[in-house]
Amino acid sequence: MMSWFRSLYGKVALAMISIFIVAGIGAFVLMTRTAELHALEVQQALSRDVAGAIVKHNSLFTAEGGVDEKGTSGLFMKLMAVNPTLECYLVDPAGSILAFDAPPGKVVRSRIDLAPVYEFLEAKTDCCVLGDDPRSLSNQNIFSVAPVQTEGGDLQGYVYAILASEEYESLAGLLSSRSFVRNSTWALSGFFGMGVLATLAVLWLLTGRLRELRNSMNAFRTGDRKHRAEVHGRDEVAALASDFNFLADTVVSQMGRIRRSDKMRREMISNISHDLRTPVASLRGYLETCLAKEDSLDPERRKEYLDAALRNTERLARLIDDLFELSKLESGEIRPEMELFPVAELVSDVVQKFRLCAEERGVRLEARLPQGATEVRGDIGLLERVLDNLVENALRYTPSGGVVRVSVSDRDEEVEVRVADTGCGIPKEEIPRIFDRFYRVDKSRSEDPGGTGLGLAIAKRILALHDSVIGVASRPEKGTTFAFRLSV
């Protein structure tokens, strides 16, 4: 039960029920007051000429102009006996009460305010006019009034008749309160009951979509990562469901990236351990051999062992340098220093740098450059590193007698650089992974297995700093081509 009160449906339902209760009480009070005013208006309209009839058919003053107190009191007594709703008074032109028929102490006013009298006689309003009730110091009541004049037209006073006497109001109030309260109670109860039921039904329908959304969230929270909320319409609930679906997709995507990153981290640690262990083990072996056989090794064999140890040291240094460079690229520590430079000269320098290495491997290294000095915008040092890695990678996987070709060509507002080889090629299924850290194509395909597996990853990240993307096309046993474009 407490959970119902804590729910949105319960809270809104209680709020609506409270509003219905307050509105019902307000409606009851308003209906009661409206009914009372309507009854007063009707009664005053029907009895408007009562005072005029009294003045017309009765003489209230003596011939000398004084008040006929005995006759007036008797007349008022008869009228009030015939019509108990009346209370009759004779007042002078200033509003002072001159005559009435009432038990001692009943009349508590000695005069009345004449402003309502003038308003009534001038008929300035269609609403009921309330005047002072002589039997109350605070209440006002409906009345009928008529002036009393001499034959010459001089004003002698007014007949002031209260149309809802004290006895009438007491009895009418008692009877009407019983029937009115009873009928109003039944009517308001029915209205309240139907309103509450209708409100609860509408709220149940409206909050149903929120319950569905909550169930979807619970399903996602408990492990159903494919569960999504249904989106109906374009209101706030639909927007909330759409936002949840977007958030769920984002969470799933981030979790996937975290898993992939964690997997790559484990693979990287494994690869680093393996790649460090190999040259370190070789270096240690050669050095231990030199120490153990120091007296028996001839100079030529000792030099061979030391050269091998030096190569492993260089490989280890290259691996550490590549790791350090890749780390700085991925962390954003390296920022390219952009400048305009002739790309053909850079390509020519790189080709010349690797010429001797290519000749030693029996590979023909070519450069195809355009006429003219086409300039591109970039960091010349970083782009030289890209070309070094691509050319070195091409030479490593190209057998003796093969060709490695570096070409530059204009492409509209860009310059395209290609590094193509006639080596072993890359299997189709391995192409998506060649830019991963430490990923290397089958070592048996390489003429030189001494690479670090970081060259292509470094090249890709350097080109990303230049808003460029490196592409690759390869056919097994036919060769591979890497290409990228630079802005002029």
C-alpha cells in the first residue's frame, strides 16, 4: 500500500482527489450562495409593489400631519399576520423609524440608510437591492419601499417593508438546508465519484507508458542490453523513451569499446612482452656465450656474436622508440607544425635513404614524381616518418627481384602519395587489422621478420593529425599499395 502512495500514479491520484474535494466544497458554497441570491431576487421582484399598495389603500398620517400610531400599528399587525414574510415600518424622510409592530427589544435600529431606498425607487439595477434590517445591526435584507406624500405632493415619509422576515428566514433556512444539503450532497457525491473514477482511469492510461519505460529500464539494468523502449507519439514521455534508447545505445557502444580496448591492452602487453623477450633473450645469449668462451673464441666468432648482440640491441631500441612515439601520438602530445613544402623533394630524399637497403635485398626502388614543385601543407618531419614506415614495410615484404614504387600525383586540390610493392600481398581477411598495434602479417611471408608491428599504426595516426586517411589495396602474391592524400 505504501508503495502505491510513493508511486507517481498514487501521488497524482491523491492530488487530483484533493483538487476534486476542494472544488466540490467550493462548488457547494457557490451553489448555495447563488441559490440564495436567486431566491431573493425572485422574491423582491414579485413583491416589489407591496409597499406601494399599502400606501395607496391606507392612511398612515393624521390630517394634522402626525403619525397615526394606533392605526399604523394595527395595520402593520394585520399585514404581518396575513403575510408572515413581511416586516413593515414607517420611516420619516430622514430615515428615522416612526412606527412598527414588534415585541419590545426586537427592533434594534432607530433609523435606516436611505441610499438603498433611493436606488430601489430609481430602479437603477435589475439585481436585488439590499437595505438595512431594523431587527439587526449588521444584516441587510430585501425590501419594498414606497413614499408617503400629502395631497399637495409633500414627502411625509416612507413605508419600508422587509420582504424576508426573521421568522421566514429561520424556517426557510431550516427547510431549505435540509433538502438542499441532501440533494446537493447526492449530486456532488455522484459528481465526485464519477470524476475520481474518470481521473484514475485517465491517469492509469497516461502513466502506463511510464510503467512500460520503467520496465524497459529495469530489463536493461538487469542485463538485457538489447532491450529498448517503444516510442509512441511525440510528447514528453515519447521524448524520454527516445532519450533512454539513445543512452542505452551509447552505453552498449561504450561498453563494446571498453571491452575492445581491454582486449587490445591485454594483447599489447602480451605482444610487448613477447617482442621485448626475443631481443633481450638473444642479447643475453650472445653476451653469455662471449663471457663463457672468452678464452676459446677466435676473434672472428667473437665479432659475429657481438654484431648479433648489437643488432638485437638496435631492434630493442627501435621497439622502445616506436612505443614511445605511438604513445605520444595517441595521447595528443605531438602537434604537427604545418608548413608548405615540396612533397616531391621529400619523396626523393626518402627513396634515396632506402636505396642501399633495397639494393642489398635485391629489390628495385623507384620514385615517380610529377613535373614542377608541387607543395603541400603538413609537418615535414612527421610525413617523412610516414614514408619511412611505408617504404620500410614494403621492402620487408617484397622478395628479391621485386619492385617498390613511390609515386606522387595531383588530384584536384590535393596531392596523392602511393607506395606500391610487388610483394606477397595481404590476405583479405587480415586487411582490417593491419593498422592495429603489434599486428603483423604472417612472418613467414616477410623477408625480414625484424619489424616492430607499430609502423602502420604510427603512420595512420600521423596522417589523422593531417586530416588524411590512409587506404590500402592488396592482392595475395601480387603486391600491396598504400595511398594517402595531402592538401596543397
